[in-house]
Amino acid sequence: MFSKVLTISKFTIIESLRNRLLWLSLLMMVIGFVLVEFVGDLAITEHKATQLAILAVFLRLSAVLLMSLFVVSSSLRELQDKTLEMILAMSIRRSSYYLGKLLGYIQLAALMGLAFGLILIIYAPFEQVLIWSVSLIFELVLVVALALVMLFTFKQTPAALTGVFIIYLASRIVASLYLMSQHPIISYDNIGQKFMDGFVGMMTWVLPDLSQFTQTEWLVYETADWSQLLPVLAQTVIYLGLLSMIALFDFYRKNF
């Protein structure tokens, strides 16, 4: 079983090379570098901090976008081209196929996270960049798992990507929404307000708190510490397990 998982992950990486994923990543790095150099010339104060903040946000969003697009498009292509049916017709379990794809995508996420960190070394200390890059890898791992869940659920590129981006955005801002709901400027004691407060509170239990991941302030103010990765790692392990169980459940109940 393990050899089959490794084989599928290997071909997933080969497919990324054919689809020019690494070249696209390099292109985004170049675009980000040119962008921050241009913006840096316009900044009147805090020249380096402005460049670093914009570049960090640009690279994080680019990584999430590229990984989501690649996972959904490549997996959907296998469904449409009947490649998945041919693979499952062999003596390969669906769990082996899923784990192989997941492992391959995680390796690509690790490579992308480290590659994006290289350009940040120009503007920030190495240790701070390394912590930021490791956190970005954990964030991309969750994006990969979420993309697979959305793909098996909808089996259409627009719907799957929309689901990924909505849940990702909600996970990014859910902590801020919860604080705002607990400490409003003007308090309204009505049913609608109580419902929204309860809904936001429920979201904090269901969604990961991605605001703890890949924080730009780590680079700008050099506040990153390895201990800050512990809650990030814990959330990654928990939600990766949950998303994998959801994806496998949905995968096994579908007929191909």
C-alpha cells in the first residue's frame, strides 16, 4: 500500500512539472519583487517595512491561489479524462489514491513555501523568514486538503474554487469577527444580533484560525519565534485529519 501511495505522489509531482507550476511560482516571485521595488520608490517613510509587508502578503496570497488552482484543475482533469477510473480499476484502494495525491500536493506545498521564502531573505533576517515559510507550508497543507474536499463534493472547477476561497477567507477573519461580536461599539439586544453572535461563535469552533498562520508582522517587526508554530502545527494536524476523513467519506460513496 505504501509503495502505491509513493508512486501516485511521484506522478503528481511530475504532473506539476508538466503543468509549469514551478515556472508560475517563479513568475509570481518576479512579479512580487518588481512590485515591491516600485512601491518602495513611492514610500516616503518606512521604506523597507512597506516593501516587506506588501511582498509577504502578495506571496502568501499567490501561493494559496496557485495551489488551489493546481489541485482542483489537475484532479478534475483526471476525473474528466477517465484517468481516475483506470487507476481505480487496478488493485489500488481509494484511500491509497487519496493519500498519494495528498502526499504529492504536500511536497509541492513545501517546495513552494520554501521557494517563496528565498526572495524574502533580501528584506528580512533568515530565521524570521524560515519561520514564516514553515508557517506558509502548514497553511498550504490545509488549503490542499480543503481543495480536495471541495473537488470531491462539487466536481466542478468554479464551484470548488469558490468553496475554497470562501472558507479560506472566513478562516482568516473569523477571529476578528468574534472579537468584534464580543465587544461591539453599540450593543443591540435583539434576536438578530444574538443569532449573528452565536453564528460567529460557532464558526470559531468549526474553522481553523488562519490569522495565527504566516503573519506579516513576524517579518516587519521581527517578532517570529519557533514557539509560535506550535499552535499552527496543532491546528494543521487536527484539521488535516478532519478534512481527510471528510474527503475519503465523500470519495468512497461516489461511483466512478
